[in-house]
Amino acid sequence: MGARIVAVAEAFDSMISGGFPFSERVAAFEASESVRRQAGLAFDPEVVKAFSTVMESDWEIMQKRWNAMSVSQDVTR
């Protein structure tokens, strides 16, 4: 189960940070939707369901953190 959770987290992180295999960052909402579309295909549907629940319940908090991370990354470049 742990590997399935990590797979979703790693894919999401790669999408929002532009890490391999993604060449450009995408918005967190777009990355979240991409993960949801892959439920049952690339990702465990139960893990995606839990991921989606967290994303929906904590969206504002996470958005503020991502925005802060984005600003700090832009400053250090």
C-alpha cells in the first residue's frame, strides 16, 4: 500500500514542480485532475480517492503553500 501512496504523491509532485518526466510545471488543480483521470489505470483507485478527499478539504491551505514555494523558487533562480 505504501508504494501505491508514494506513486500518487510522486506523480503529483513531479507535475507541479516540472520534474521528470514533465518538462514544465502545471497548476495544482490540473495535476490533481490528471491523477484522478488515472485512477484504476496508473494508480490505485482507493489511494486516488483518499488523495482527492485531502485535496478538496485542504485546498486553500495547500494553494497558499504552493504559491509561497513558487515565489521562493523564482527568487532563487
